[in-house]
Amino acid sequence: MPKYGRVKVNRILNVCRISPSKTIGGLSQRQRNELVSYLRR
């Protein structure tokens, strides 16, 4: 995604408790919801 570098993405994943090695398809429903709500802020 534009405007999201490696450091910012790693910080977001850390806040959402998502492993950086996870793929989008490998996320649980809770992780997806948390990521979407974080990005909508």
C-alpha cells in the first residue's frame, strides 16, 4: 500500500498482534477485523 513503509507496517502488525510472516489468507477473523479497524482510523 502506498505511504506504508517497512517500519510503519511492522509497527501496525505489532499493535494488531500479527506475525510479519503471515499472509492475508492466513489471518484469523479477529486479526483481519483488528487490522481493518486500525487502518480505517
